[in-house]
Amino acid sequence: MGVMHRLKAGLGPARDTVSGFARQHGGQIEHGLDRAARLVDEKTKGKYSGKVRAGTDKAKAAVDRLAHRHGPGTGAAPGDGPTPPAG
């Protein structure tokens, strides 16, 4: 068993824990991200608004990926499930 394989196998339970946390508290996490973005925007007097917004959007997308929320009513990530046969 390779090092990467063992590392991935060992991190599986941690990923499940983080995923559950993101699912349960996603709204609170996103609210905190919005508050932090507003604070940074105020402190920089809007100079970096675009970058702050882009970073906040990326962070929210990461929370959604962790929580496996990829669209209304879906519980799985795009591409999850059986892989179509090649060729």
C-alpha cells in the first residue's frame, strides 16, 4: 500500500466529520464569511471589494463542496456514481 493510499484512507473519517459539520452549520459558516468580508471591505474602504467578494464566493463554494450541496435537492456531487465505460 502506497503512502498516498494510506494517507487518503486515514483522512476518510476526518473528511466525513468535516462534511457533517459543514452540512449542519453551513448557514452559520456562510454568515461568518459575509461578516468577515464586510469588515475587511470597511477597513480597506472598498479598495479591494472585488477581491474580497471573489474570495468570499470561493470560500462559500468550498463549504458547499464539503457539505455535498451541489444543487437543489441533490445529495451527491456532480460526477458521483457509476463511471460510464470508456470508448
